[in-house]
Amino acid sequence: MPHAIDQYWVPQQKEYQKELQITRGASEPVIRFPLVVQPHEPAKSKADVLKEIGRIAAQPSDKDEQSQLRKLLDANGGVVHFKGLPLKTPEDFSDFLVALAGQGQHAWIPHTDIGMEVLRRPRAKHVLTTNEGPPSHFIGWHNEYAVSPVHPGYLILFCEVPPEKGGHTSVVSSLALFDRLKGEVPGFVEGCASKGLVYQIPHTATQVGGIVGGNGLYKASAFGPTDGSAPPDTEEEKRKGVERRIIELAERGGWHADIDKKDTTIPVWQRRGFDWTWQENGDLEVVHRVPGVRMHPTQKKPSIFNAMSTRYTNAKVNNTWEPPFTFKKEDGTEGIAIPPHFSGMDKDEVIPKEWLDRMDFHQHDLTSDIEWNVGDVLVIDNYAAQHARWAWEGERKILASFWDQPGMAGQPMATA
């Protein structure tokens, strides 16, 4: 570890760490992933920890984005697990986040959601609840909001109450995942880059708790007004406002109304853009088409960037690989589990199951399952690592925060 960090933060070895080569090769380094650190002696106070985390965060004197924390992330697979912290409450975590964000022109800034279907309830400044999907629900590996052209650069998790049983947070290197899949199924990574991925995103008309989504369509973080005003009175005007924001979101990914769909040097996902369908009950489904490979902004390596794992798992369990992708639930009603698709010009294409099987194999093989204790903080570089949530029993309170760094974004991998 860099000397200035090692003065206070000491690396630890934990059973859940994975010995990992990001890129396979005889001369490539082996790291313990994720990096686990804690103060070299028990932290005397929260103020001490805030001071020390601030020392490795962005500084006003930094000439570029490479703060000590940024270098630490790059050298260790993009994930750092801070342990032994005297943090107990959401407010403690909030104070830690402000220090972690740093100062100066390269300081992190809070991420602003657009088109978000997941309900996240505020607990403190910059602090939100994690996905409210039921404890029995496995949330598969994903880069945070990879379904959208607008996604955070960093995800920071905090343990307020550790799970009684299960409930580990899994992390997998997106860079290593690209390396493995490029060598085994090059057609898969080429399709992710040139064709792009398709996601059907359901939005409830109003907020619904206790489900995987449920944010409510007309919130500012979804597709509602952003100026603090209420949605228009008429259904027609409300829907027009939502549709304008969907188009604006698609434009953030490079699509626009006058794009030349015959220009094959432009990726299919970009030529196709977004679609949407209103439901009779006022709910909305938005179809996103986005790239599935992005270049890491500081390491300049390609990274798998997707949210296909849960979709793959659902299709596998319910055997819904063929249209119309429906299955019978235990109660006799009909369900739908749409498998991962590539974008296509005439119609979108189901990704070969054999390719998805290899992705799933390597996600299981590369995983490190984080064990939580009160006060732990997990910092994840969203362009370097995917994360997942295993099922649990009892109480579990893991809080989340999302941040960006000015000038840093994972651009789609060039395909032409």
C-alpha cells in the first residue's frame, strides 16, 4: 500500500477475499480482492476516522483525478472494504461520505438519478435505503444502474445492522469478467459492444413499498418534474412530460430523433434508442437500449457493464427462452421472465443461453462474498466491479450512497 495510506490504514486478510488476476497471464499481478483495511489501532473517535479518510480522498492540490483513494481502488480491483470504524448511525455514515468525497475540483459529487424505478428511502443526507425486494429474493450481479446511460461512478454501502443469516454482498471484478469472456465467448462481448443490451424497465404509477421497483413514475428521480413542482393535472400532460424526459435520457446515451439508422458504424443500441408503452392502469414500461461494455475511465481497460444476471436466472429457473417468455406460477397465474437480449434493428435478439451460462459461471467463480459488521463501509468503483445481494433471514440494514467524479465516466467501447 502507498506509504501515506499505510501510516493509518492497515490491510487485513479475510476468508472471503479472492486471490485474483484481473487479466490472466504469467506476468500479471495477483491481488487479494477486495482490499480490506482498518485503522492500525482501534479508532479513538469518529473525528479521527473522518480526518484520516479525508487525507486519502481528493485534495484541492490534486492535478488530476488520481487521489490516493482512486489509486488504491485501481490497484486492488476497484473495491475497498473499510472495517473497524466507529460508525453506528446513518448520520455517522453521512459524515463519513462527506469526508470520503474529498475537496477541490476532483472531489466526488452526489449522483442524481434519472429514470430510476427502484424505491430508495432517505435515511440521512446522501444516505438511502437499498433495494426493498423481499429477503428471499436474490438480486443478481450488476453494475449499478447499468440499464441506463445515467449511472453513478461510485457505490458506497454501510452496515447499520448486519444480517442474522446470509445476506452477504457479493462483488465481482467487471474487468476480470471481460477478460474471461473475451477469451471464451468473443461473440458475446462483441455483441454487448456493437449490438448493445435491451432492458425492459417497469415503472409503477405510484410508490409501492416492499418490491424490487416501486419508486413511482412521477418522482423527480424517475420521470417526474425536476423543479419541485407537482405533475400536471391532466393525464395527457403528465404523460407528455414523462415522454420528454425519456427522450432526454436516451439522448444522454447518444440517441437522437435524426440519427442515421443506416450508418452501420454506429452501434445498434444507439441507432435504436428507447421505446415505451403505457399500461391501462397508468404504469409504464420503458425499453432501454444501452452498451454492455464500457472502457474504465482511469485504467483504460474494457469492462463488462450490465445488469443481466437476475434476468438470466429468472429465465433459467422458469425456462422462458422462447417467446412469449411466459410461465405458470405456483398459484396458476401467468408470469413473464424475459431473458437477456441484444439490440437488433428489426427485432431484438435473445442472447444465446450458452453465452449467458459462461457469464454466470465466471460470476460465481470470481465472487467474493462480503461479511458485514456494524460500521463497515464498502466502496465500489462502479466501472470496475459488479455487486449482488444474497438472500437472508432476520433483520438486515445495509444503506447506500451514490456518487460521481467530475470528468470521469466509462465510455462505450468503440466497435467500428
